[in-house]
Amino acid sequence: MRFILPIFFSLLAAFGNALFAAAQKKAAGVANSFTMVVGSAVVCVLLAVSTSLLLGKPNYGSLFGRESAWVLVGGIGLYLTYLGFNLLYTRCGASFYVIYAVLSILTTALIVGGLFFKESLNGYHWAAIATALITVVLFTLGQNNLE
């Protein structure tokens, strides 16, 4: 029962990611495909501001004060995500998302969770990480056999 909310939130994020992936794939026909990212980011900011108002009184003063370093880190991370998605989808295709998804699992679980925030990893986590690495290898081999 305690996994219902995480599954729901993950599904929500996955659905949003699928919408973003579809938009990026369609951006491949635009002369400067990164303009799709800019337009998407504007819509995202408007929706995020609206949502923040629904979740309580936002405190943007402290956000850009004592939390400004994390705002900068988060903004750079979001930009790199947008840039990577755009380049991946417009130049390689949506099927290559598998590589991004697995590398995201690895970097988030190992670097952010394990190394940075010292979250513990048990045998199941390590087995999942190993199978994630195997997924990247199998996908790469599969792509090589298509070409």
C-alpha cells in the first residue's frame, strides 16, 4: 500500500516525459529544434507557477536567497535535461530513450542518492543497477545489429 503514491507520481512523471518526448520528436522538422524547448519551458514555467500557488504560499524570497545555489544547480540540471532530450530525440530518435532512462537511473541512484546524499543501497538495489547496465549493453548491441 505504501507504494501507491510513488507509483502514481512516477506514472505522472512518465506520462509528462512521454508528452515532452513526442514534442521533441516533432521538433526535428523545425529549422532550430531548440525553439521547441524554449516554448515548452515557457509553458512549463506558467504551469509550475500556477501549481505552486495551489500548494501553499510560495516563498520565492528564501528560494533566491539562502537556497540560490540549489536553484542554480536545479536550473542547470533542467537545462542539460532539455538540451540532452532535444539532441537525442531530434538526431537519434525516441527509441534511444532507453539509454537515457537507464543512465538516469544509474546517475540518480549512485551519484545523487548513494554518493551525495548517503542513501543506503541493498543487494536488490545493486542487482537493479547491474541489470540497468546490462540493458544499456543489450540496447547498444540491438542498435548495432539494425545498422
